[in-house]
Amino acid sequence: MIEFILEPLQYAFMVRGIIAAVLVGIVCAVVGTYVVLRGMAFFGDALAHSILPGVAIGYLVGGGARPVLFWWALIAAIFSSLGIGAISRSTKIKEDTAIGVIFAGMFALGVALISTVRSYSIDLAHFLFGDVLGIQNSDLLLVLIFGGLVLFTIFAFYKEFMVLSFDPILAITLRLPVRTLEVVLLILIAVSIVVALQTVGVALTVAMLVTPAATAYLITKRLQSMMIIGVTVASVSGIIGLYLSYYLNIASGAAIVLTCTATFGLIWGVQSVRGKF
């Protein structure tokens, strides 16, 4: 058993991958708590795909350099999130419709830009499905800095976000800056998605935002407890997923998400059985 645990750790890329998976799991689980409580899963999914133009432009400008891709993806994510918020507030169009419009347009733009790159199927595949084992120290630094900013902002406005998530009418009654808080939350989700980009990729990012928090929601309805349980599920799933990836030779991002999903299924199954007795 000791050899089973220690063998992958002799490789620096595995150690970096585990650190990245844990950091991303913590950030996504905390932000994902608000995504689940506010019913914003579709927004998260759309936003994850809407950063594709940023990834494509970053690739064209920087030739595949990860820091350049990160910054362009971040710009695309923030632009998309603010665009969705602006359209839904300033028109009669509902938020889900605004999400659909931005999602479709940005994703199509991303596909168009990617199609101009001859080797896109190879060079950009890891951004679609994740490349946690390819993460370098500079990537870890970006994850640490931006993940830390996200967590700091959430804890700085913890009470305000809690009221906004559980009782929006009370938030208005208390004269909280609701629109400003909503914009900040949209930006936090956008940053979290970009932080998770290299770990699980565009296609699987929404799972890291939703599944750990949804698992925690099955167990408790208290916000603080949800965050703690969600962080635990995401972090442990990241570690187990990477070990599965190493020993079973499967994609690391997919292994992490499947571990999260299996945990959700297990908790849901236990809850269902207990509910019958």
C-alpha cells in the first residue's frame, strides 16, 4: 500500500498535478456552493464554453504559451459573464436566454478561430479536456494567486453573498448593493472557470463547479458546512482521480470528474436508501 501511494509521487509532474487539483478543487467547491444555491449551473456551463475564443486568440498570439492562454481566457470569461449580466438586466430578455445567446455566439467564434490553426486538434486538445499533468510551476503560481483572490473576495463578502443566495428579497430590503454583488459573483465564477481550465479542461470545468457542491447539498443546507464538505469532496476526488489516471492510464481530467460523480452517486444512493426507512 505504501509503495502504491509513493510510486506516483517520485515524478515531479504528479506532485504538481496533485497540488493543482487540490487548489482548483478548493476554489471551485467554494464558488460552486453559490452556483448550486442560485441555480446557476447552466451559466457555469455556458461560461466554460464561452472562453474558447480567448483560448484560440491566446494560442494565435502566443503560439501556445500557457500564461498568454490564461490571460486571454480570463478576458473572454469576464467579458462573457458581464455581457450576460448586462443583457439580462437592460432588456426584457430573461437570463437563461441571454446565456444562450452569448454562449452560442462565443462558442461559434472560438470554433471559427480554432479552425484557422492547422494543428489545433493536437495543440488545443488539452484545453478542451484538461492537462493537469502538464502544469508547470508558473501555472501553479497563477492558480494560487487568482484562486487566493477569489477566496479572499468570497470570505470578505461572506454575509452579503449568503443573504443574496438564500433570500434575494431580504437583500434588497437590507439595501445591499445587489447588482454590484451579482456582478462580483459573475466575475468570481468566471475567474474560477479559468483557474480550473488547465486541470479538467473546458469540457469538464462545470462538473468541478457543480458536482462537489451538489454532493455537499445532499448532506447539509448550511452554507459553511456545504463549503467545507464540497472542498473535501473536490480535493479528495482530485487526488484519487490522479492516482486512477496514473495506474489505469486514462485522461486525468476525466478521472477527477468521474471520481466526483461517483461520490455524488454514492451519497445520493445512501440518502435514497435511508429515506425509505
